[in-house]
Amino acid sequence: MSKISVLVLTKNEAANIDTCLKCVLSQECEGTLEVIVIDSGSTDGTIEIARRHPVRIEQIQPGEFHHAKTRNYAASLATGEFLVYLAADACPASTNWLRSLISNFADDSVGAVYGRHLPKPGCNAERQAVLGTVYGDDRVLKKTSQRSELGYRYYHFSTVNAAIRRDVWEAIRFPEELKVFEDVGIAKRILDSNWTIVYEPRAAVYHSHNHTTLGLFKRYFDAGIIWKRLEIWDSMMRRAIFEEGWRMLRRKLGRRKNGKATRGSISQDFAKYGGLILGLNERFLPLTLKRRFSAFRLFE
């Protein structure tokens, strides 16, 4: 049987860590399981709660946290054949979550798998629309030949809920030059190395965050910068993302006529696409503006 390492990164997750770990440890999955919690300076009792469970806990200083470096560090601690990344505020939706992820590795060409994100109670209209679009019902195999078919979804990958073969991670690793969107960075490396990435909707977790309009603008500004740096933004991706954006907007406008859509949700869509365009063209902006627009301090 294979050994599976579940890697949970935490900071001040006292409200979520107990449920998260209970769900992980109750999984019905063949193989040996190890769970490693990497905490970056929690002050709210996260560590004390995690210690109630049979997991390994490692602590780093808050200033040491880095989206790519910390994920590489977590993998270096693991001993499993498969590395499963799970956000501390993501709760597996069933006891078959882990089995559904790992079963895809029966195909030797599969280098990584990521699962579905389901909205939590209280998830707003903007996030529900995004999750419903990006995380559908159908299983998808992402291969080099499918890039034109999948458009902007081709490089989508999320370490909120994902598994990577250990030997693939050892050969590729998360790109530490990226301060954020490290999951897109490693997805590009995996696909460019001719491994397949699978989207597995049966491996679902409850995970969502409501963002302010300004917060979405800043996040998409950073996304545009990273996509440009990774050289994945081209005419094919541009066409796909704006066609999808227009379809989502038309659906919301249609629902608004029936009183179901909010003006705020539509304004958030415009903020996202405005941020994305500015991020893609950040070379024309003064440094002072780029520092103000970046959610993840890419210019400091």
C-alpha cells in the first residue's frame, strides 16, 4: 500500500483546524496516512487544537512564510509517495475525498490532481459564480493537446485541495521566484514536462472566501502580473477568459431582471477584469501605483 502525506499549512485557524483534521483522519482510503501541520506563527490556539490529533506539527516564524517556499518545505518533511495539500479552512465534503484524489494516480501519466471547491454557507454571488464556473461536475484530464480546448482553465490548479506525486515534486518543485500563485507556476512546470493534471470533482471540499470589490481588483491585478511573467497569457487565453467573463455577466444581468442578482456582484466583475488588464500591462504603470494595486506586495 502507498503512503500518503497530507500537508496542512496554518496560521490562526482555530475556527477551522479541528474540523479540518477530523475530516482528514476519518477518510476511507487504502494506504498509510501521515498528516503534517506547518504553522507560521498562530496566536489564537491553532497549535493547541492541532495537538489533540495524531498529527506532526512543525512551526516556522511568521516572517519565514512564503507561498512557494513553505510548500516546498512541507513536502521536504513528508515521507509519502503522494503529497496532498489541503488548506486548513477547507473541509472535505465526504469520507471518500482522499480516495477520489489518489485513485487518479493509477494512470502513470498523471502527475497531479486537484479537486472541487464547494461554496460554504454565506458565500456571496460573485464567489458562487466563480466556483460554479471553474469547478464543474465533469472530470477533466489536462494534457498538452488540450490547451486550445480548455483555454484559461488549462493552467488552473489549486493547492487548497490537491495531490502531487512525490517524484514529480522532486523533479519540478514549486517556483520560489513567485510570491503568489505558486499553484499556477507548478502547474505550468508539470504540464510543460508532459505530465497530465486531472481535475477530479468527486474530491470536493467546502471552501470559499468573500472578497471586497477592492480586494478582487488587487488579486486580479497580481494574477495578470504572474500570468505575464509565466508567459501563459496569449491570444488563446485572452479570448477564452473574456468570452467566459461575458457569459457570466449576461447570466447575472438576466437574473437581475428577476431580482436575483445584485449590483455589487456585477461591479465586482468589472473590478476583476479591470485589475487583470492593468496587471497584464503593469510595465506602463509607475511603481507607486503598482505598489498600491498589488494585493501580495509584488513590488516590495
